[in-house]
Amino acid sequence: MCGIVGYIGRRDATPVLIQGLKRLEYRGYDSFGIATVGSAIGVYKKTGRISEGEAGAADLHGYAGIGHTRWATHGEPSDTNAHPHTDCEKKIAVVHNGIIENYSELKRQLEGRGHIFRSETDTEVIAHLIEEHYDGDLLAAVNATLPLLKGSYAVLAIAENTQRIVAARDASPLVLGVGDAEIFAASDMTPLLEYTERVIFLEDGDVADITPDRFTVYHEGRVVERPVELIDWCVEDTRKGGFAHYMLKEIYEQPQSFYETIRAGIDDRVRQMVMEAGEITLVACGTSYHTALAFKYMAESLCSIPVRVELGSEFKYFTPPLRGLVIAVSQSGETADTIAALKMAKARNCPTLAITNMQGSTVTRVADETLLMRAGPEIGVAATKSYTAQLAALMQIVNLRCEGAFDDALSHAHLAIGDILLQDVHEAVALCSKADHVFFVGRGPFYPVSMEGALKMKEISYVHAEGYAAGELKHGPFALLTEETPVVAVCTPGPTYGVMASNIKEMKARKAPIIALGVAGDTELAEIVDIFIPIPNTHLLVQVLTASIVLQLLAYHTACALQRDVDKPRNLAKSVTVE
Ligand code: M6R
């Protein structure tokens, strides 16, 4: 939620900041702004998308600056509430990602001392507090301010007549990029890719004093060395590459991202951890929660490991008794609820593993070990290639515990994924795009696949959708079935085939149009449903992947038919860094 970017060096900061914000726009896109520093601070901020408002920033220039793209938490999206925020005299500007929990109290105190506030945000208190402590030394003023803040922050601050940026992080991500006589700061690596591959991931509690050719990191007042790491993503990975949307590009990248994640394998330390686990608990949110649920079905039925899956947001307040390995699954590695759950597991002395797509992200710093997915940057807000890469990582764990029984299925899965991308879903799209409600149903691992299909549908097309265990529909939701309520059912050979076919007939009897995903050649199923979408008759693990991809395509094309903003659906942000 919210992206911040900073630049100091030999270039004009404005285009660097604007370009950087565009790369971070998936973190929040209700408003944006930049501030540059020369003899004075210049600020430009605007409600709406960057591409619509960026021209207004063209008059700002400076060799240092900060920028922000917002997902509103305190105060509606507006030009005034957009960051950067400044002090009374407009000599100091700050951008902030996170939440200042004690801002009301701080604001009251500051107003009592004569400070004039312009916005409704929590962030503005930071600018005024720095102002109170500022006597020409920005680092000292920031250091005096931070202990007064309760909550989470990644902050960048600049001051007039000062060629430096002061950066600080606590419970919100912040990365520095090191160039040749220039330094970048950002919420994640994506804005840095076109300038440098050398990055430093700041730790919670770090404060960095940044000038064009030098940066010094302090922790609890002492200078500390943070390692420079090399990023293995490249800038081309972040481009749309001729596709209409990032989401479509990312759907099409799945054969490769799945293959790369399998190819990278599992290192020895993670192997040992997995092999020693008597029980496994997974914590995750959203799409990652669905991959965790799919893992539960696969691991329990194929290799008899007891698995529990918990939503990060619930786990924190209702922590169950824990034994065994705890795995946090998070594409971004920055989801606040997942991180909180992971920290609680650590506090209970459980071995912890992070499965994430983001090198250096917070979950990798908290967990004992990391299994890195190789999906590459995912820009579309809807998770697609990260979902199948998570499945690749989790399926490898199942395979490891089953002594390589699925080696063959996993090493060929990318071929089936490639084939399924050609599947035509236009008839199903025609039905779903006219509907107000769509049900997605399945059994076993296809239940979480259905939940994920429903999540994709609602998040990008705004068509209300529910994912249900097929057997549960008649315990209530049947009341909603009409000829205008399509049901998407996944029904493939296996122990539940017969009962799924019966469920489908029961739903048909209530006049619901049925879109069935079944294996190619299943004419019996094709005859009883309205629309039949074939998936290859492969191993169960591969069917989980191919069925999921059909549902991604269905959601994507439905959203396009309804002319939705596919990559940036309303009210959302990709990385949910607030609880
Ligand atoms: O980065 P994470 O995997 O931790 O994100 C969790 C959810 O916010 C995320 O999966 C969300 O549900 C998806 N963007 C939906 O497509």
C-alpha cells in the first residue's frame, strides 16, 4: 500500500521520480506527488493516475527529490491529502508508507504549539515534528522525530538548501539502489531496475543519510554495514511487451515462471526443514491463502502430513496451539498480516519458512529460511503467475515428502500450462459478463481452485462471485440459484467425479447454467452441462494448475468485456502493508 521513491544524483530528479512512481503504481493509485529540492522545496501532487497528471510536474527540477503513490488510509484521495507533505514553512517535505497510530495525539500537541495542518493524513505530523527539531541538520531532526512515532513507516525526508535525503524504516519496506554517483530509494526493487542492480535492503530501525556519492546507515545511533545485494530481475521484465494488460502478459508467462521455480529447486537447509516437519502450518492472505489451502489437500492426501492453514489476519488475534514448521506464503513478502503471523510463530520458537517472490522482502528477513519463487516482477494487481509459482514451490514440498513421486508430473507441467493458454473461453465469458452473481465450485484441491477463480472474477470484473465446496451449495446457497446465476464447476476424474456429476445435475435442476471444466474427451460431462471447457487429462497436480489458468482467463476476459481497469482494479493495491 503506497509506494515511495527517492533520488539524489546527477540527473534531473523529476523524470526519475515519475518513472519510479509508475513502476510502483500497483502499490496504490488514488493520487501521487513529488517534491524536489534546490534552493527551495518544490511540490506537485495530484489526485488520479500518474499518466493523467504527470505533465503538471514538468516545471519541477532538482538533483534530489522524493515521490509517493497513494492508497488512502487517513483522509480521502485528494490533491491535499496526496504526499509529499510539508511543514508550516514548506522547508521540509516527507513521503511515508505505513500508518502512524498515535498521529491524532501528536497532531493535537503540534496544533497546540501553533503548527498549521493542511491535510487529514497521519503523515503530516512527521513533517511538523521534523520542523520542530530542525536547525539545519536533517539527520538529527529525523532521529529526534522517529522515537515519537508509533506505528509503521518507511519515510523519506528532504529539506531546502540540503543536498541529502534521510530515509528511515520500521515495519514498512525500503530499499536503496546504488548507482554511479547517484543513489535511489524505493519501496521495492522495481523502480531501481533500469538504473542499477546493486541494492541494499534496509532493516527495521535503520536510518540512512544519503548524499549523491555516499550513504551511511545507522541503527540505534551506530553506523552499521548493510550488504549490497545483486538483483536478478531486469527492466524488460517490468514492461508490458505488447500485451493489452500486465495481467494477460503475466498469465502468458506462467509456463516459464512455473518451470523456473521448479528448476531452482529447494536448497539443502529448506529440504532438511521440510523433511523434519511433523506438522505444517501455513499463514497467508488472499490468493496466497488459496495456494496454501490447495497445498493442504495435496500434502494431506498424497503424503499424509498434517497441515493447518490460517489467514494471517486471524492468526494474529487467535493464535492456535502450534507444533512443527510454519510457512508464510506471500508474493510480495510485505503483507502486514502475514508478517505479523510469522513473527508470532517465531516468538513461539517454531521453525519458519518464507515462500515469496521478492528477494530481500520482510518475510525473508523474519523467517529462518526462504524458498524463493522465480515468477519475476508481477505488476498486475491480480495475482496470476505468482499463484502458480507458489503452487510450484508448494508442490515441490509435497514431492520432496513423497520421495520424488511427482518428479515427472512437475517437470512436464509447464508444457500443459503452455497448451491451456490457448483455451477458448469466450462462451463462458459471454455468460459471466451478463451475470450479477457467479458461483465457482469444486471438491478437494479444486475447492481452493474455485475460491481463487471467484476471487479473480470479483476483484477484476466486479461481478460478485463465490467459491464453494461443491457439496456445500445445497446447505444454503441453492436458494440463490436461478437461470441467471452461472455455476463454474471443476469436475475431473478421481474419487469425487461421481458425486460432482450429481451436484452438477442438482444445480441444473435449479436452472443454473453450468460451465464445467472437465478432462478432454469427457463426453458424458459435456452432455449434461451448458458450456464444457476441456483441460488436459494429466496428473492431478497438473490439473490443479490448468484448471486455475482457465479460471484466470475467464476472469480476465470477463473484465475486458465489461471494460474494467484490469491491472488496477478499483479500491485495491497489490501489496497490503497495513493490517
Ligand atoms: O503479497 P501477498 O501474496 O502476501 O498478497 C496477499 C493478497 O493481498 C494477494 O494475494 C491478493 O489477494 C491478490 N492480489 C489477489 O489477486
